[in-house]
Amino acid sequence: MDNLLSNPSTIIDATNSISGQQGRTFSELIGSNPLFTGGAGLVGVGIILSYFRRLSLIGKELLKRKFISRLELDNTDIAFQWVLDYINKNSKRRTSILSVNTSQLSDDSGRLKTSFMFTPGRGTHYLFFKNRWVQVNRERQNQTIKKDGMTRTALEVVSLTTFGYFFCFFLIFPIIYGTGVVFGFVDHFYADGPNFKDKHC
């Protein structure tokens, strides 16, 4: 003890040595600890993945807006069954998932005439229309609607989707109906019986 007090430089050197070891230990703890480096790496990867995910969502939305044509109608529209029947009859391959719509009419003698219309069921189907592949998606919603003013039925939506701007999409309605149908787009096309005419298709 007397030697330490008589030689203060020894105390200073020992203090510097201890503080240097503490400094080296802290820096080594940060740099060489696998938990710290691994955690920092995972955080970086997570940030990059989140960035790319956001970019992909933006790109997907732009793709939908600029390069995809989409047409929707529900079962409150009188053309709903016509479109489904047309899709089933004109698809390259008849779908194996069907739904049936049964109707009965009575003649003058009182006899009932029953007819069945088989249409594509719920799910995804494909149609080749005007030299383009069209994806048909039929969905049943949770809400219900009044049909014929009396009975309630589930709301169903059919969406037709294809790539590119496809104005001829709307011609499926006069083709199906086959009579004089004039749309609001009178500057683009009109229909006159089964032999419809148009300016672009």
C-alpha cells in the first residue's frame, strides 16, 4: 500500500487500464454479439420487405387502373341470367360447376310448363370473347335483396375482367339480347337486331 501511495503513476496506469478494458469490452459487446448483429439484420430485412410490399401494392393498383377492363353486374339486373347463360354456352370448355334456375309457366289449359336454365356456379370461369380471354367471377354477397317485390334472395355479383382497354366488352349485351338495344354510348356503337353494328369492334 505504501508503494502505491509513494508511486501515484502506478495508480493512474491501473485506472487507465481498467477504463480501457471497459471501453474495449463495450465496443466488442456491440460488434461481436451475434444477438445484436442478428437483430439489426432482421430489422433491416423487415424494412426492405415492407418497402417492396408497398411498392408491389402500388404497382398492382396502377395495373388495375391502367391495364385492366372490368365490368360488373348483379342479380338485380335483368341481364344477369342472360350473361350467365351466354357464358355457359360460349365458353371454350363447359364449366362443371353449375347452378340451376327453374321457372314454371302455365298455358291456357292450366298445365304447367317447367324450364331449367343451367348457368355457371359460384367461382371463377373463363370465356373467349372478341379474341380475348375474359375471366368471369361469380360471388355471393352477405346482404340480401328483394326479388319480384316479395321474396328475399342473396345478392350475387358477376364480374368480367380482361387485360387492356376493351370497349367491345359492352357489346356482350346487345349480342345476348338480340333485339334493338341502344346504349348511352351512342357515339360508339348501336345495336339493331341480332346483326349489331359498331365503330370500333
